[in-house]
Amino acid sequence: MDIERAMQLSYWLVDPFPKRIPESGAERYVQIEQFYLKQPQISDLRRKFAEILLKLSCYMSIKVSPDHGEHWTALPDPEEALAQIVGCVGTKCLYFGVSSSDSVIILDGCDTYMTLFTEDPALVKLVTQLANAVGLFVWNGS
């Protein structure tokens, strides 16, 4: 899976916010983002991301890479996957390759959102349904 190539695709954010924050709300957003990046909020948010990815893996094969795509492994069993995703904080980053397409989902440890790079509308629809089920939103960032 070529992450650099995938990052040229349209992208969608899986986010606690339903749309891009306007410039007028940027200062407040930084405060809210810092709140969500602290415990216990960050673990709660990561659990929601894990729930999305685990459920998505029932529909299509998901690979994970902790090293920018140098090495890929199958998404592990649910407990191990949860630990890996909840532990993705700070400078850590996880890459999830979706087998049905050249799509990649990136979870950066310093962000409050995941980014889905894809041109597959069916994948966007499914991820949106899964995100909405856990109280998150998906919006086009392109």
C-alpha cells in the first residue's frame, strides 16, 4: 500500500465536529482540542475510533502499520487493536489500509480526528454510518 499516493486522494475527516471550524472560532477550537487531547477524553475518543475500525473490519480486510507503511499486519484481535488505537497519542501515528480499495485511514496521535483518504463513495458511506453510530461525524476536507 502506497501511503503517499493514497494521500493524494480526496479526504474525509472522522471528527467530533460536524464541519470545518470557521476562522472566527479558531481560538476557541484550540482550547476545545486541548481539552479532548487530555485524559480521559482522549481515551474515550480513541475507543470510538477503535469501534469504527473494528466494525469496518467485518466488511473488509484492514491492515495496520505503525511505521508509515514500511510494515503492514492484519488488524489484530479486538483487545489488541483497542490497546494499539487507544495508545496512539502524542507523536505516534497509525495507518490503516483498506483492502477493497487503495484507501488509507490515518490516526495521528496529536489529532482529535482520523483522516480517510479514498475515492470510494461506498466506503465513505459505510464509515459515515459507523461514525454516526458512536456520535462522531464525517465531512469532506478536500
